[in-house]
Amino acid sequence: MAEISESSDKKGKKKGAKKLATHIDMTPMVDLGFLLITFFMLTITLSKPQTMEISMPSKENNDDKKTAIKASKAMTIILGQKDRVFYYFGTREKEVDPVPVKTDYSPEGIRKVLLAKNDSVVKAIKGLRKQLSDQKITQDTFKSKSRIVKNSRNAPIVLIKALDESTFKNFVDILDEMQICSIGRFAIVDITQYDKDLIKTIDN
Amino acid sequence: MTAMCDVAFLLLTFFILTAKFASQDPVTISIPTSISEIKIPEVDICKIIISKDGKVFFGIDNQEKRDQLIRKMGEKYKIKFSDKQIKKFSVLDIWGTPMQLMPKYLDLSNEQRFKPENIIGIPCDSTNNELAFWLQFAREVNPKMKIAIKGDQQTQYPVLKKVLGTLQDRNENRFNLITGLEANPLDDATVTKK
């Protein structure tokens, strides 16, 4: 497509030295350039997706590693259908059932409860984060310290149980709440018939 | 004209250099969001996709590893794959076909593979758990592999439970859930507002 146009026009410089003006038509090249740009723009993924790390307890040596947890520190969260969440504190004690409460995934819902329950840890983490932003501590010390705080004895233990009707979004949301509310000790547990019966009264 | 051309090619260079092609998933997945900021690694990754209707897909990176993987799976299920089929398999990013149908699936053309009737999902029931073998052999060909689960928002929990159960049975207790990014509501900016 490149055309070499000799200056054949007779009006112009007749007397001047015959210059061979080379002129390349760049339009097709630019067209191709933009076509490729469009192609790359449409196909690339600029932002990599994030991941959330979780570790589950191993199934094998579960029995000897089973840790008895204090009922006063335990909190059970049940993921229900249609984005419903139920929670109760402690366990069945002296023939008295714990009272489950119905809530949702909004900031005013389960998060408020978790933050209240985990108050001391949240405050400690906040203090650490402030120290980090003031550059009093390094990122590494922040990490190790916050891990210690999160796993301290006074921190609550959250048991997450999902009903079959709940979705993956609910599951991720609740794990996310664990992270937001700085809860270090939580476990994903299979739901029991007892739990199902317990929430049946308020699940409507 | 020259200036525009320059800009165009500069942009082109930029896009070529930053390009990392989005692998096409067999099903559309809308992932849930979380505040987690850990990036997903690019190599040594094993991806498990759970679709909205509960189909499970499996994939690992690296062509050579996939080549080894399908050979091992073929041995296990006593299916003979031709070299052509193995070659075709090694370029698949992610797959969800029961082993019995795998040779047939590999003979299909690229367009046919994305037809709904050919998207079946890997069986992971307790009676026929192919996912467990995929995991086992994938771990054998790549001991450094990390597992990432990508699920749709609407995926029902029982399927997830099956997959998590399979992972636990195989003693894979650390894994990642792929999520989109969401701002932390408790970050300083929002906290001070309150």
C-alpha cells in the first residue's frame, strides 16, 4: 500500500532539482494498531481477583485434637435461607436452651453483634493499626501481634453452621465478617438437628 | 498523523506487555466480594469452579502438568487416550467432564465444548468421587500447588460442602476462596466518620 509518489505535478518546481519525495501512507498501519489495541483491551484482565484464605481442621486426628471450649466464649452462627442469619451464645445448659436471634448480613445485623462480642480484640487491633500507620511498629510485628491478640483466651469462638438452603455468597460473607470483626477463632461445623429445631421457631 | 500513530503504538505496547489473558470459564460465574486483599498466585494453582447449578469444574495451570495429569487419570480409569487427545487436553484451562466421557469430549471442536449439553461437571458424590482423584493426581504432579475455589454467589451450600468434604478427605486443609474486592467498612476512613 505504500505509495511512492514522485512529484509529477507540473505546476510546482519545474526548475528545482528533481526531488524524490517519499511519502508512505500510514493509515492502514494505524488502523491495524488500533485494531490490536482494541483486541488487547477487551481480552486482558487488569485486576487479578482476590482470594480469601481459609484452613479447615483435618479430618483424621480430629478426636485427639478436639478442644473443649468454654460455653461462655462460644457463639454459634447459623446461615439460613434467603440471606437470614441466626445466632446464639453458649450451649444447652441445665436443660435450658439458648435463645436464638434472627438477623441479617447488614452492618447493623450480625456485624454489630460480633463487634460487641469481640470488643476487646477489636479495640486492641485498632490500636495496633494506629501504631502501624504512625510507623511505630513494622508490618511484621503488626501481623504477629494481631495474631496473638486474635487468638487470646478471652476472644470468642465462633461456630459457623450452614443450612443446606444457604448460598456460597452467605458463606463468603460470614467468613468476611470474621475478618472484619477480627475474629481469629472460628470453625465451620456441620449443622445438627438440634440447631435446626432451635431456629425453626423463628425462621419464618 | 505521526503523533497519533506513536500514541497508538505506545498503548499497544502497554497492553501487550500487561496482557494476561482471561481464561474462559465454561460457565459464567459471578463471584462474591470480600475485604480480603490477598492476590491469587499465577503459577502452581489448582482451580475448582462451582457453578450456580452445582456443577463442579477442575483445572490446573501449566501444560506439562496437565499432560502428566491426564495420563495418570487415564491409568486410573483404564482409559486409553491417543496422543492427539492428550495434546488437546493439555491446552484446556478448566474442564468438567466425567472420565468416561472424556475421550469423546476431547474429540469435540472448541465451539462444541461450550455447548450446554457438553458441560456436565465432575462427579463428586460419595459413590463416584472423581474430584478426589483429580486432586490426588494434581497434587502428585505438582506438590507446591495451591487450591483456589471459585464459586457463584448463588451456589447452594450442599455442593460446596461436598467439595470441601472432598478436600478434607484428601487432607487439603488450606485453600483459597476467590472473591472480588470490597472496601473494609472498619477501615480508618469510615471509622472516624462515625
